[in-house]
Amino acid sequence: MAVIFYLSGTGNSLYVAKQVRTAWPDCRLEKIGDYLKHPYQVTDKIVGIICPVYCFALPPVMVDFVRALQAGPDYCFGLVTMGANAGFALKQLRGLLQKQRITLQYAQDIAMPDNFFAVPEFMRRKLLEAAEGKLAAVRQQLQRQQQDVSRCKDAFFWEHGGTAIGWKFMHGFLKMDALQADNAKCIGCGICARICPMQNIVMQSDKPVFGANCAHCLGCLHWCPQTAIKAGRKTVTKKSRYVNPYISAEEMNEVEN
């Protein structure tokens, strides 16, 4: 009856998905990476899409997912998790869905602790507490199949160049495509491979090997207990490391049939 497709690196979007799925008794969760590997005709009457905001827009892999999505739901909703500002992510989602002949009927953004910029612990707690209250209201609205796309707002600067500049900074200066593990710090636990939403990491000789299908979610950097992984110049310290406290590494690896 209901399915929620999600992308989650450090657990925020998975947490949101698990909270709102209780609006329906038979709602399943599916990773967008799994759908992209094996696209199919979605027959569920309710379809939800949940993902983080990257550079004030949808993650590029989410754009690929929506373009591949085959569905004709009676009710479609989109939720984005964000550190500071949703930018034009929800408007972008609405437009992409329209091209697939899918109408987005409900859209909302949820402020959560950022995993790109370090957030003090007290701010993390405040954001998570506020998110819990907001999600309770969102869940009720979804249960009623409320129609509200008022959050699909314009963000002129980001939509017309700002996001492209942001990605150029991350790829060009930070070199975030260059994932690398410090073999001296790595203990071969394999958490990074298990939590990767795109199955882009495999363990060879107890060390991670990175593929070319990275979603830039930074999950491997933050979940690594040794902070042994870096993405180009982007690193994580024990102090700046963040994973959603309500989501475990085992949950990140779950697959529902």
C-alpha cells in the first residue's frame, strides 16, 4: 500500500522515514540505491521520498532516482532533511516528479544536525528535540493525506548558479571524490561497507576499497569508529563526528523485502 524511498548517510533521513512510516500499518522502506540497481513498476498507492539537502538542492543521485522512478500513486509526498536551509530542493523534487507524470501533494523540510559542518552537541540536541515534535505533526498530516506544497519555494541564488558553485568547490577544491582510508588507523571492521547506501565500498584484505558510485553522503567518514576515512580534503574528527543517535549501523544496513 505504501512505500518510502530514502537516501541516508548518517541516519537523519532514515530516522525521519522510520518516524513517518507509522502513519500506515503496512508501509515499507526502500533505499534509493537498491531501486536504481533494479528499477521496477511501483504499484503502491502511497509513495514517499525522503532525502537530505546537498548544496541547497537535491543530491545528484536523487535526481537520477526520480528520473528512473516508475510509479502512479494516488498520494505522493516528499520530505528533506537539512542543516540550515532547504534551498530549492523541494521545488526541484516537484518539478522532476511532474516530468514523470507524478504529482507531489505534500512537501516539508526537517531541520536536523548537519554532517558537513561541525555542530556543537547542545545544538544537536536542540535540533533533534525540535525535529521530534515537527515529525509528530507531519505524521498526522500524512495520515490524513493532507495537500500542502507551500514549502516548494524558489531559491533564486542557489537555483541559478549557487548550487553549481558549491559542487565545484567540493569537487574542485575539497576533491571529495577522492575517498581514502588510513590503513594505519583502519581496524577492518567493515562498518563503512555495510552502511554505504550505494554499496560503493567493498572490503578487500580487511581494508575498504571505494568504487565510483559515491553519493557524497559522508556516511563512511562519520560511521567509521576510527575516523580513518577522508574524502579528499574533507575529514572528520572524533569531536565533529556525527551519526543520528536513534539509528544504529545495523539499521542502516537493513533491507526490507
